[in-house]
Amino acid sequence: MAGDYEILQFIRLGGKQLLLGYNDKDGVAPYMTCYRQVNFLGDYVYPEAVASADYMEIMQTFLERLQQQKEAVEQFRAQRNVPFELLGIEHCRQRGKDEDLAGKLIILRPTSLSPEYRTADCQLGFALGGFGCTPGAGGRAVYFEELYSGEKCRWSIGDVLGIADLDTLPDWAAEKLAQRQNEERERPKKKERGEAR
């Protein structure tokens, strides 16, 4: 349900959730389409809601918004310009029994990503920290920085496939990793009490 509307169609594409709903008790505007988002309190909100008595009018709006999201995904992929491929368990190395993930290049499970983002460039990134990085810790959070873009987000330890085996990385990923390592070497070192750390 979205308010008083029963959801007839729900599609997630390009990072947005698009709904089509019907309310048989509304005699004025029983058909509705909107986006669904989660606000900072964790509650659902429904921005850009449009309602009408005309099903075809609402369906047209729904399809136009869906087309916009499809184009956004196509643009996202074109800007990245990397081969469409998935990384699997064969791209992971064995993790030590007490090995912490923090600072390691990790691979996310493809099934944890939305279908349109199930590509290696979205799977690969660095574990920055979080209780999920430490074996035996009570928490599940793994803070993640995508290798390709540098974007940061939070995942759960269950979303992590494993630690990347650097010998099996795709060429573009090996180049990105080398570029990042060079940038880190060239970055000025922090000083503490006048001494380089």
C-alpha cells in the first residue's frame, strides 16, 4: 500500500522505486503513480505523486518515468565505459580465519546489487571499516568505497562475496587500483608534532 492506494506495479530501476496504484474507494482519482523513497526517519514517502480517474493517463506517466530511468542507467553505463562482466567466487582469495576486511579490496555479491548495477565496476571496492569487517564482532556494517568512482556507502557483511584476488582482476580494475596506489603515494604525509607519520 502507498497511503490508500493498493500497489499494482512496483519497479526499481536506476536507483528509484516507481509505483502504480489503485484505490477503489476513491471516486475522483482512483489511479495513481509516484516514486517511493525512505526519509531520514526510515519512513516511506511518495514524491511526485499524480492521481487521475483516467487509467491510461496514469499509465502513460508511469511509462514515461520508467523510460527516463532506463535512459539514466544507459547513460551511467556509457559514462563508465567498462566491459559488462560479473565477478564471482573465482575472483576471490582465501580469507584468513582472523583477517580483518578493513583496508582490503573486496567484492560484493552480484545478488546484493539491483539487476541494472550487477557489473564488476559496482562490485569492487575497499572496505573502509565497520563492525562487519572484524571476524566475531557483533555488528554487520561494512563501509565501502567503490574502486571505480570513489563513491562511499554502507553494506552488510552478508553482501560481501570475499576479498579480491589481485591476480584475477579485470584489466580496467588493475589499472584503477594502480592509479589509486600512485595517488596515495604522492599524497602529502600527515604530520604529528612536527614529525611525518
